[in-house]
Amino acid sequence: MRRRPPLRKNPKVFLLDVDGVLTTGHFLYSAAGKQMKIFGPDDHDGLGALQPHLPIHFITADRRGWPISRKRVVQDMGFPLNLVGTLERTSWIRKHYEPSTVIYMGDGIFDSLVMREVGYAIAPANADAGAKKHAHYVTRRKGGDRAVAEACLHILKMFFGLTLEDLQPH
């Protein structure tokens, strides 16, 4: 299947995977189980700059890390989060959104399946090769290291004609 041509205007949602995008993708385990995830700096600020222009929604397939992701994404940052399996993402998107209006950011081996269906796809620099191949934009930064903030600035410029300078209060 060929990749959909890139969305040029009117995105309806920015949908992001959590692990490997908002985090480094590493899971820190102890004898008690999964204890921590590493979230990067500045991503929340980038999302805050984008939020007035575009709804933002997160998904994760990590059941064991759900409490950690929920704490950061829902409680701390105030964004919606759904538990969606990696192979269920395309059908979940179709159920909730018109795929051609979705901007999706993912990094994993199965994210290329989603990226071929959505209007615009973004991958962090350290994403799987297949995800990067099917992305319309690949960030210079890695997941968990400002990749989301970079993606937000890219979206603001590409779809809304706004630069970092335009975001400053006058």
C-alpha cells in the first residue's frame, strides 16, 4: 500500500504514542516490576503552544506502565489517553477520527501501518526504520529528548503558519 499524500491543511487532531515518543522508550524495572519511565524536557511546553490550535490525544499499548503514563499524561499534563494495542491503532483511529485529518506521531515497528493511513505522520529521530520511512517528517531529536516539542513547532509552522516568535506575547 502506498503512503497517503501529506495533509496540507485542516488537521483535526494530533495523536501521539507515549512510549518512545514522549518517553525514551526505556522501561525501568525492579524486582517489584515496572517502576519508571523517562519523560523528556520541553515537550509539555511544545504541546501547550500547539493546544490552542489543535486537539491533542495520546495512546499507549503499555498495560503494565498504564499508571505511570496516566499520571504524566492525564493527571500532570491534562491530555486524554487511551489504551490501544499496537495492531489495533488503525481501526481505533478510523472509529474515532477521519484518518486523513489525523497527524500521528509514533516510533515503533507497527507504527508504519498507522502512518500509511493518516493524513500526516511524524517520527522521532530514533524511531524504527519502517516508521521513519513512512513518516512525512522525522524530527532531529529523539523520543524523550524534545522530539515532541520539535514536532509541535513543526506543526505550528506547517499547518498554522506560526513560528516560535509568533507565540511570544506582545
